[in-house]
Amino acid sequence: QPLSWFIPSYQADLVMNTMWEAMPMPPFWVPLLNNCGVVWVPTEWVREMFEAGGVRSPMFVSGYGVDPEEFDFVQRDADPDRPYTFLAHSRILADRKQALQVVRAFARLSLPKARLILKQNFNLFDVPRGGGPFKVTYDGRPVEGVTIISEDYSISELARLYARVDCMVYPTHAEGFGLMPLEAMATGLPVICPSHSGLRDTIRPSVALIIPTVGTEKATLQPGGEQTCEWYKLNFDAMCDYMAWCYGHRDEALRLGQRAAEYVARDWSWDVAGRRALRLLSELTGASPSRIPHGCAGARQPTPLGVPLRGRPKGRGQTSA
């Protein structure tokens, strides 16, 4: 977040890297960003929103990357008789990532030997840190098979969590970029998520199961807060269909995850993202970049990999692409 004390006046040599995760951008950000020599945003969606909001400083778009040494590919077991584990994540008090909707879907599906891990960065569910018995309820009914993790995780611990689950469900209302789906994909996880907002730049129908949008809705980023915004509504039934499909088509879901891992390694590693950012910043400022090897992959934009998997569902309200 740009801070007024940090940007008291125009600074030509200041490059501000920032984003916003809903529409529109906060009005008080505009003069602060216009005091920056260059504004670096991670996605075209953020750039379009900032321009519409009145940001006139030069902007360039370059997304972030995944550390391949932390989030490396994991070979998973497609055995249909073992428990199948979904992963969801919740981070801010307004539940922008819709973890409660994943709990609702999990309860509706009631799949045999299925489990759900919810990693939360705050107590969406009032779970004591350090673990202990805890019962999740939805609409007043107990939901079996749900584990809540409230502890803070390091990057390495998060990567190990990805390695022991089978599918990420990420029905976010909006993202400035959306790094977590890419991290999960890098490990070979099949990912169920939308392709709106900042995810437009990274999520492709050939490497993820895309939850369709069904319009937008008004929201408040923090409960009781004054900053109202607009974000996307998702097709809940399609998300349920995709969860059931991954559970019942484990071989095909794992092949999707492997294609996703290849895609992330090619287009969204730290090295690729860093070289892309260096090249674009150098072009914008006229500065001489450090030596970049010939044929650097950072100049490429993400591209779909091959054709959709055979037998893969389109999802309710979604057309094939």
C-alpha cells in the first residue's frame, strides 16, 4: 500500500510496486501513485483499473514468479481407494477467497473418504492455535473430515502442505495477481479457480478447471469498514462439479496438474518473472539492464498447453475454450 509519508511529493526515481484486489481502486491512492516516477503492477487488470481511477504515472505490467526450489513437482498417487484431500485458503476478514463456500461445497458433496484442509491466516473458524479437537459446522450441521490450520506457515511449510493434498479449490472473488494457484500448480496440483481479475493473465483452461463468473456484487473489504468495492460472483454449482470430477477422475486430474506444472516452470518461475520485469523496466526508463542471455524466456507471454483433457467437464455455465 502506498503511504503518504513515504511519497510526500513527486519522486522521478521512485518505482512503486503495488496492486489492488477489488474494483475500484481507493481514491486516496491516486495522488500518491501520481507522485511516483514509475508504477509497476502485476497484471493488466490492475493497470486498467489504475488508469480508470486516474493514475497518470508511467506504468508497466510484470507478474510475480514461483520459486522452483521451494515449489517443485510432486508425484502423487491416483489410487481411487485412498482418502482424497482438498485444500482451501482464507486470508482476510471479508473472506475474499471464499473458504466458507468451499466448506459448503464439501458438505454438499459428502464424498466418501474425502477430506478438506482449510489453511487460514486469521480465525475465520475460532480454532485455538496449537490444534486440538475442533468441529466444523455449516448451517448449524457438523461437517466431518475438515481440518483447520491456523498456524503461520513458512514458505517451506506451505510447499509441504501442497505436497500432501490432492486438489486446490480457490474460488476467490478477486485477485491483484494470485500467486497461490501458481505455487500449487508448480507442485502438480490440479487447481479449481476462476480466471477473472488478475487471474486473467495466468489461469488458462488447459491448465486449470475454471469456475465461471455470474456477474459482480458489492462488498466491503473489511467487516465494518467504509471502503466499499465490487468483485466477482462465481458459479457455485460449477465449483461443486469440478470438485466431484477431480475426486472421481484422479488420473486425469493428475495429468492436468502435470501440464500445469510444466506451464508454471516455463512461464512463471522466479527467473522468468525477474528477467521479464527487468526488461520491461529498462525499456520504460531507458536504463541499461544487466546482461540478459539471448533467448530469455521472460519475453514470452503465458500460452495454453495443448488441447483440453479428454473427458474433462465444462462446468455449469462455462463454454469450452
